[in-house]
Amino acid sequence: MNKFKIEILSPEGIILNEEIISVSFPTTRGIITILPGHANIVTKLNSGEITINTIKGIKKIIVSGGFIEVADNNVNVVAEFAVQSDKERMKKIKEAISLANDMKKKRKEFTFISTGIESQLKKSAIDLKSGFGLKHKKV
């Protein structure tokens, strides 16, 4: 089985560095698949999903743009953002979304409560001022 090496880099660091059988990329001209012995190219990477066929199975990586270089049976990818799309990662993403929604809900509740408190303070201040005006006598 012919293999070649791929390295995917993002600002977060090395996302993947291993030997693979094939890889498919979203590019500006559509999906391209790289196999061992592919011609040397440099092309722009579009946002989407990279599908990697490894000896152990299929891996998927979500990217948001970048560049691809194929040279001497090596593939180098520099991505603006990249994250592996696996079950554990999806679980963490769902947890983060849930936490963000909870925080948003609590913020709305707090804003509502603080608006009520502010309203009560203004009312009390007006009552207090009007009360002083009635009780104050000139001597």
C-alpha cells in the first residue's frame, strides 16, 4: 500500500502529522483528492472539511481557509483555523455551546433583575426628595 506524509498546521499548532493513503480538500475549484505520487502543486484551501484516509480509518478535519502544497510525495497544509472532527471534540463543542446559552440566559435574568432594582432605587429617591420637601419647614 503506497503512502505519503501530510502535515496540517494552524495558529494553534500541529493538527496532524502522519502517513496517509489519500486526502481530499475543498479548494477554490472544487474538491481535489491527492494520492501517492501526485504532481507538485500549490493551491488555495477553502473553508470546509478535509477527509483523510489513514491506515486506521477515516479522519475529518474542519478548516477555514489556507493553502495546500504538494511536493515530493509530501502534503503541507497551512490553515487559518483547523480542528479535528471527532466524537470527543464534538462533545466539547456541544458543552461549550450549552454553557454559552446558560450564561446568556443568566445575563438576561440579571439584566432584568438589575433593571427592576434600578427602577426601585429611582422611585425611592423621588419619594425621598418629595418627602423632604413636605416636611421641611422654614423657621
